[in-house]
Amino acid sequence: MYRRYGRKAGRGRKRAVRILLVLAAAALLLGGLYYFLRTRTVTTVYVEGNVHYTQEEIEEMVFNGPLARNSLYLSLVYKDKQITGVPFIASMDVEVLAPDTVRIRVYEKSLAGYVEYLGQYIYFDKDGTVVESSGVKTMGVPQITGLSFDHMVLNEPLPVEDSEVFYRILTLTQALTKYGLTVDRIYFDDSEKMTLYFGDVKIAFGTDGLLDEKMGLIQSLLPELEGKAGTLSLENYDGGSNFRPIFKPDA
């Protein structure tokens, strides 16, 4: 009888020890989880690269889920993460600056211009590939008019007759950026001559010849034309110092 009782008591003590070990491990795990969540809760956020969306909108996209405010979790999930279903955004990356501070880098899709089609703004990249169709007009992206097409498909090039026009658009917009100029609209006529619209000022640009020289001239003349409406003709500009641009006010 004594031996049987001693065996039972020994088994009971072992079971109690196992229970205590499990409880201690659980307490340690919960304590670690509490520390992990509390010390890495994001309170300060920096957002870079966003144009189409405000910082608040970017934060709403990122901080979505039970662990979304944890900096370590964010750095793992948003490591050059490709974004789908969000117009204009290609990917986002979260960098941990401190346990409670992160920097969100937004990489937006490259836009060369847009056309209006069936009540939508159709945005395309440097190759003419349609990257977004939206009901929202984006500031800073020029409207392109004069292009002819009868349909469009997302992620495919706009079906225009001469695809070289997209290279011309890219070259022109790069030159505009170089000279700090923001154009509202670029029009291509049937002979592929261009007209640039800066507010109420139209510039008959002609072809791509002497691109840099014409841009420098526009840069110097636009301040003088502020508040005016009319057409400035640069079609016959030959780069010579004797050229006198003609500005014809609207009637």
C-alpha cells in the first residue's frame, strides 16, 4: 500500500511540475508578445513619393489588420511589396527608423500623359501602354489630344496609327521637366506638328527640331505672357539671334 501511494504521489508531483512549466512558458510567451506589441507600436510615420494620394490615405492602406501598427510586422510584409488594385501605385516599402517610427516609400506608376475616352481619363506610360483608367484627373500629367484610336485595353498600348508619337511625347515631356515647365495640354495635328497649352497661352511649337533651344525660349517668354491669352508662334524658329517670336492675342 505504501509503495502504491508513493508512486501516485510521484506521478502527481511530475504532473504538477509539467503544468507549472507549461504555465510559465505561456506566461513568458504572453509577456514577450505584450512587449513585442507594446514597444513596436508605430506612432510616427513619414511618407515619401506619394503624389496621387495624401499621407492619410497611404496610412489607411498600410495600417490595415490586427498587427498593422507593429513596425517589425510592417517591415516584413511591405518589403518592396507589389500593390494591386490601387490605381497609380506600383509598390510600397516600409523602413523601420525606430521601434515606434517608420518611413513608407511609395513608388507610383510612371505616367507620360493621358487622353480622354468615354468619359474617363486614360493614363499611359512612356511606351504608350495604358496603366490606369480613372474618373479622376491628375495634376501635373499633360493631356494629349489629336491622337486617333477606337478602343483601349488596360496594360496594352493605345492603338494609334503611329506609335512613334509616344517617343515624341516622352522626349517633349523630359525637355519640359528639364526647363521646369508644366504644360496643360499637348496637341498633335495631322502633320504631327505640336501645339503646347500653358493656361490661356498657346504655343505653336511645330516639330521636334531645336527642342532645347525652343524650350529655353519658352522659359524666358512665359513670364512676360502671364495673364494674357493668345498664340505664340515658334514654328519658324531657326535658333538664330535675329528671330523675333510673334504673339497674337485672342480676339
